[in-house]
Amino acid sequence: MNNIKVRFAPSPTGYMHIGNTRTAVFNCLLARKLGGCFMLRIDDTDVVRSKKEYEDALRDILQWLGIVWDEEARQSARMARYDEIVSKLKAEGRVYACYETAEELEIMRKRLMAKGLPPIYDRGALNLSRADIARYEAEGRRPHYRFKLEPGVIEWDDMVRGHCRYDAANLADPVIIREDGSYLYHLPSVIDDADFGITHIIRGEDHVTNTASQVQMFAALGAPLPVFAHLPLLTGREGKLSKRLGSLGVRELRAEGVEAMAIVSFLAKLGTSEAIEPFYDWETLAQTLDLNKLGRAQPKFDEEELKTFNTRYIRQMPYEKTAGRTGVDKDFFDAVKGNLTVLADIEEWKNICHQKVKPVIEDKPLTDLAAALLPPEPWTAETFNLWLAEVRAQSGKKGKELFHPLRKALTAAENGPELKTLLPLIGRARAYARLLGQEA
Ligand code: GLU
């Protein structure tokens, strides 16, 4: 392994959805393409909203998707390290205490907005005297802390957005510690990225402004700046990705029969200049990763499109990739896969071929004749055509009039794989009985 290292850093405050799955997919693809290390970082600084149940579900989905992590870390276990860095930054004047209440901040924000100014914190806390602080403390106010941005231009080269440039004067000093002493996401994330040697950060473009402040945090820690890639956020059909779609659970998709690699293939190419094609393994897909092919526009995500793609994925699926999940052999799978919508549909065809079926007799003279003409086994590749030619010749029926009654008698189903492929799977004994109208 080289020194390339990425991380996926979910907050265990909900289930995996299509948005954070996409972030995980891109990180994993980059690690695999570059032969780097993939870290799972559990961002559980929010002790109230973080739940073990969510974390377990998250790991389960990642494993199901085939996302393997080489290392893992948990923020709640690193508080002492964050405290250590914060003391240092406080001593350097980069972290400072503020005593405004949420209401006071809101009033300040509204006042600035009313004047048409950006709602940037005025750093009033830096001018507090010892007496002011003593008074606040006596009132029972607890400080929250901000990271002090230095004036100047903040720049980085983004793998998706190109050169990014922010004037620090247009950014508010981010709050990094809440009144109750708990950490917000920004600083711990940078401390972790620095300590764990993260080289590439791929995440949603909703983090771009955080990145601007975080660029200065990396510098304050004396850490090298990782390479950033901010993915355009997904949108729904009507514009913004609705809450329902944004939080569309991967567990639900899985339960509905959407294949893991179908989701991965779909998300990897959505919003790129490449067509969405089925990939049956991570390695092959990873070799095609090119973040330059990702557009700046927000791609539309359509659940129905994913499901349609899933059907295509299954119909093109090589037998070896079913990994024994179907309980049938290659011939059987290849015979019926063109009729599957989800892999579990194979059960229906297993039942039709291997379990009792109550035949539907639509044209008794025709199906009786077909039974009488059914050749003895063993059958060869030619048997079906020879048999059918004979049934056609003797009944005078052709096309739908010939095929439909045969299909209904043999399978009781309206549609399905070609009878030619199905008949050998059903076998002579069952076929014969069913043609005669007997349940078999
Ligand atoms: N826990 C953060 C989130 O889920 C991580 C963001 C990041 O990748 O830095 O949004």
C-alpha cells in the first residue's frame, strides 16, 4: 500500500441513504484505483443523536455494498486528543471563548441581514474585558468557542470544482465547541484527517464552505492539506432532492431487491459524462474512475431509473457473479435471467420447473396432441423444433394460437423464457402430465 488514504466519515445519526452512500462509493473507488487505504471514521461527537443501532446498520450496509475498510476510528474515543489541540490553539489565540446566547446571535444576524450585510459574526467576544467575562460567568453563562480565521485568501484545487478561492473576510469564525462543551464537526474532523494522514477528502459540495475554514485549520495544525473533491449534490426530478429521496434508505432498496453492485455502478456514473453501465466487481469499476468526468451540475437521481437499471443489471449478470445466491445451475440461470426483474424472481421459475404447477388448458385438442407427440428423452438441441414442427403440422395452428396454449399448459404463466429453453428444465414427465391437464 502507498500513502494514499481516504476516509468515509458518517455520523451515526440515521440510516445509510443514497446521498452518503454515493460519498462512500467515490471514496472507496478512489482508494481501490490508487491502491490506497480506506478508513471508516465514525463521527459520533453528537452523543445525543448518535445511536449504536444506526452505526450497526451503517456497517452492515457498507459490507453489503462490498465496501471494505482497512482501518477505523471513532471520534468519541478521541476527545482527549481534541482537548489537547484546542488548548494549544487557545494559547495561540486561534480559538477564543464567546458568551453570546443563541438569541443574541440571532438578533445580530437579523440586524446584519436587514442592512443587506452578510451575517458574519462581529468577533465582539474578542473585546470582552475580564470584568465582562466574570459577569457572564456569574450569570451562569457558559462559553462556546470559535476558531479565528486569519485574513486573506483561502485557496485549494478541487478535483471536481477546479480552483476554489474564498476571501476569509466573507466567512464567519466557525463555532467549534458548544456551550455544553461538546465538539462540533469542523475541528475534530481536521484533527483526525491530519493525525490519520488522510490524503484525499471526497465529500458532498454542501461542505465547501466548511472546507474554506478547514483549510486554515490544517495550516494552524501545521498539517499538509489533503486533496479535496466536492461532489455536486443529487437532485430529485422536480429540482432539489426531496427529503424522501435524499434520505432514501439503502436498506429499503436492498429489501426491494436492488443489487449492491447495481447501486454502486449507478451512483459511480450518475452525473458523469459516461453512460451508466453495469459493473459486477469493484476492481473493474474502480479502474474507470475519473473525477474529471464528473460535471459541476447537480445530477438528477430517480429511484425508478435505478430500479430499471437494476433489472438490466440482472439480465446481463454473469452466472459466476450470482455467487450461489440463486440455487440453480448456469444453464438454468441463463435460461431465465432475461425474465427476472429482481434476482429473487428466480424462485418463481424454480417453482415452475421443479415444483407442482396447476396447468391452464386453453385448447385441449392441441395440448393433448402435443402430449401425444412429445418425444422420449434424452432430448437434444433439436428436439423442441422437431416436436413443434410436428404439432404445427398436425394441428394446423401457428403463432400465438400454437404457443399460448402450450405455454399456459406447461407453465400456467402468461409470459416467460422461450419454451425451447424452458422445456428441458421442466423435463418430460412433468411436461407430459401438464399438457394432459394434470397438476405436476
Ligand atoms: N460526518 C460528516 C458528515 O457526515 C463528515 C463530513 C466529511 O466528510 O468531512 O457530513
